[in-house]
Amino acid sequence: MASYQSADVVRRSATTFTPPQVRHDQEVAKLIDVSKCIGCKACQSACLEWNNLQEEVGINTGSYQNPHDLTENSWTLMRFTEWDNPETQNLEWLIRKDGCMHCADPGCLKACPAPGAIVQYANGIVDFVSENCIGCGYCIKGCPFNVPRISKVDQKAYKCTLCSDRVAVGQAPACAKACPTQAISFGSKEAMLDLAGERIVDLKSRGFDKAGVYDPAGVGGTHVMYVLHHADKPEIYAGLPANPRISPMVELWKGATKYVGMGLIAAGVVGAFFHRVIAGANSVSAADEANAAALVDKTGGQA
Amino acid sequence: MLESLSRRAFVRGVGAGLAGTALGFGGSEQALAAEVRPFRLSRALQTRNTCPYCSVGCGVIMYARGDGSKNARRELIHIEGDPDHPTNRGTLCPKGAALLDFVKAPTRTKHPMYRAPGTNEFKQVSWDWALDRIARLMKDDRDKNFIAKNAEGVTVNRWISTGFLAASATTNETAFMTYKAVRSAGMVVFDNQARV
């Protein structure tokens, strides 16, 4: 891909080599304040428009959620939940903007077997490099938030890029820019945590004593964070995992199994060496040479 | 070259290469090459405008390909909120954020269309023809149904048989003129979507 901008890569899928980092890039983050969201879907529109994507016209199934799930085109989705608060007997309409969380420890990148198909930049953005993607779908298994989707057109995986192209030139992601209620903010991770702190103080003063920030430690923190009014129960927000972790199968396969496998390969090499030393090289008998010569004579040296 | 490469040397070379790849020594030179999608608005022509949907009147910036040179035809490629506009300060609603599709929609009305009574098809007409016809019908209707005085003989100057629907994304001056024109004709039914 021809390009005139680059970002420092700190991690790269299926590659043990990582270029050493001399420069220090500031970590960026997007903060989604669930309590300010009105579910207008401006973020969804802006996302499709900026990324030159089109979503199919869907059907209504009795929810404002449209499309019904994340797709290879819709990298972000408003998820609507009607929740009966058992304490107040109030019906609460919870709206959560779903999409890639840009984990500090990305499960997709860990699971990916294609070198360089998933990279993590120094600013924290986890990006899919489509030209290296082999469409195996391991990233979906590796993702604790079930975010990536495989395109039916080119069989490659797609998800939110946190508008890495916009961030690279000092712009905010398209969704964050569009949001008319300031439910989505973008800035340095530090600034976003500060803002979250202010919002939590405000929410607590309004009676939401369990208000908090969602920046799960199980994946090393994320570069997309939520302010939740019920931070003690993230699951009520359309199944946001309380303690997201990379699947143990992925950890095992990309962890212990990898080293055991390498050990077996090394054992094979060592074994072959000792076999050579002890048993010697394969020798060609005089009869074999004679047979081969006879074959060459028969064909006149032509294959 | 090939003759000098024995079968044994070839097998040995391939084996070493495979071992190197399996142990993760491959691809280090590509690690530096991963790059983000190029920013697509770098030299795009920026034009300020106002979102045409509702009367909030958000400011938008329209980005077009082409630098204005004679042979490069301008083409709208992107629209987003104007951060310097006091109304929306860069934000947009879902309709505004998808304005590009609105502009490019194949069903977008670009000319005055006329459906004659009793037909089910629209046909394209000229602005002159359309405005003449509208003026003629309005005049006829007003002459016929204008109420100058009510039952008590009080002057009311009402024209209630015709309504007027004006656009929302107008300037103050346009809105003022529209209001004056409509009300001075006595028209009562009037909406310029200023209620959104």
C-alpha cells in the first residue's frame, strides 16, 4: 500500500521481532459516556461515510438496533437494552455504542497467524492491515468482545480502526467528531480518564452511586472506555463482559503450545544431527548407480 | 548456476530457510512497513455550507476532489461538521453525518417535477413553467377564496385555502422575506420548519 504516513508499530501479529522504539508516542483514547448517549446513531452514519462503506437496508425486529449486529461494514453499533432496575422499579433504556475496544493486550493480535495482519501502534490503536489478512477468522475467537467480522466480499476481517488515518494527521475519529451530545470524546488516554472522573463525580451527585469507568484490567486496559452509570453491572449494557479476558485456548495455543512445538522442532534437528554422526550419511550402492545410468542411457539423457 | 547447485545443497538450503521461518526470523523487514490508510482529504477543496435538513442549521464542510483546474472536474467526496460553526461546533446528527448519500442519491430531486391531474407519472419541467403555473393557480385561488371581512364586517384579509411550506435551512434574511411575502398575501397556513 502506497502511503506517506506511518505510525510506530509496537506489536505485530505472528511476528516475534518488533522494531525497537526510540520515540514515545502519546496514547490516545475514546471515551464513551453511556449516560449522555441519546442513541441517534450519528456515530454509525459518520463511521460508514468516513470509511466509504455502505450498509444493507435491513428489517425491523422491534428494536432501534440497526443493523442487528456488528457487520463487516458497520464497525460500530448502538446496542439498545431495556432494563428493569430492581432497586428503583424504573425502566432504564440503556444504549451502548459497541465496537472495537482497542485493548492494550489485544486478543485478536495474539490469535492472528498471519504476519502483520494485525498491528498495534504506539498510540494504542489496534489496526487490521487487510493486505496481510488471510481471512482465517482467528481474530474473532481471540477477541474478548466479539468484534471483528469477516467480509463476504473479500473474505478478510474488518473492525473499527479508531480512524487511524484521521488520528495520524491529528484529527479525532469520525464518530467522536459527529456525536451531537458529546457522549463520545477523544483525546489522550490520560485526559479521557480525567474527563471520566469528572463525569463520575457528576453522575454520583445525581444518585448513581455505582457510576464508574470501564477500562478492564483483564485486557491491560482499553483505548475505548465507557462511563457507565451502573459500573458494577456492565453485563446489563447488552452483555458488556464484567471481566474480559483472552480465551484460555488462544493463550494456550499461542503460549505454551508454541514453545512446546518449537522444542519438538529443535529436538528433531538435534536428533537428525546425532543420527548423522552415529549412522552416517545415506550411501548410494553401486547397483543403484548402475540402474540410474541404465535409465539415463534409455532416455538418451532427456527427461 | 543451476548445474552448480547439487540436490543435496538445495535440500539443505530449503531446510535452513524453513527452520528460519518457523523460528520466527522471517518478515522482520516488513515490520516497519505496516502503515495506516492514507488520509484522504489532504488536498481536497473545502467549501463551507449549511446542512439542508432541519432548522438547527448546522455548519458543514464539503470536501471535493479537484483543485479547480480546468480539466479536473470537481467531485464531492466527503462532508463533515464545521468545527468553527457556532451552532454545532463540528458535530452532526445521523442525517447530517450521512449527507454525502443525500447528495449522491439517485432518487434526489434535481429539477422541478410535474404530475398532471389524473396521471401517475412525474415529468421534468422548467423553473419558468413551474413558477408561472404556481403563480397562476395561487392567484386564481386567492381571487376566489380570499376573505376580506368576517361576518361582523371586521377586516381580516384571510386566505385560508392555500398553504405554504418553506425550507428550513434559510438565512435570517430569506426567512424574513418569505414570512413577509406569505403573510402579506393573507396566507394563514404557513410552515418553515422553524419548530424543530
